Amino acid sequence: QEHLVESGGGLVQAGGSLRLSCVVSGPTFSTYSMGWFRQGPGKEREFVAAINWSGDSTYYGDSVKGRFTISRDDSQNTVHLQMNGLKPEDTAVYYCALSAGTRARVTTGLYSYWGQGTQVTVSA
């Protein structure tokens, strides 16, 4: 079983920055891609960012493109989400997720394991 542990969420003023991290432990796959999703109250889970195994291909949701950056440190089994220029509409629970294989994925159904989620709140 994969175990994903997130950290870095919190309260920040609009225009500020946060850096989320997710550590993967007990991996059963030698190669896997990673992604970030978010979900606000009463909303569907929304794709935020994804990165392939080698780290040379990334994808972003339209709402965060140009402001958020996903990266990974495979030697430490860690993925990061750098969030800059935060807006109140970014307020949500953020989840990291793992997908077996090498390709980056952009849909929730293609991910097998999920973190517990971390709250990000952006005040005006």
C-alpha cells in the first residue's frame, strides 16, 4: 500500500505564497507520476497540476496556470506545489495523488492513491 503524507497548508493573505509538499512512503511501483487536486465545499474535485515520473513534463489546470508550479524530488519520494499570487478562490482542501506508470495524468480516475488533504485558506 502506498502512503502519502501532505504538509504546508495554512492561512495566507491574497497575493501571498504557500508551498505544499507530499511524501510517498512504502511505494509498490518503481515508476509513478504524481498530481495535485483541490476541492472546495460543495464542489467537484478539481485538477490542479500533474508531473510525470522523470519530471520533465508538467500540466496545469487553467485556473492556476502561471501561478502554481509542480516539481518532484524522486530521490526523496517527494512532490511539491509552489503556489504564488494566491487568490481567495484558491481556498480549498488540496490533495496529492499517485498514479502508477510514467505519464502525467489529469483526471481523478487515473490515480490510485491519495493523501489525506491539507487546507489552504486565502483571505482577501
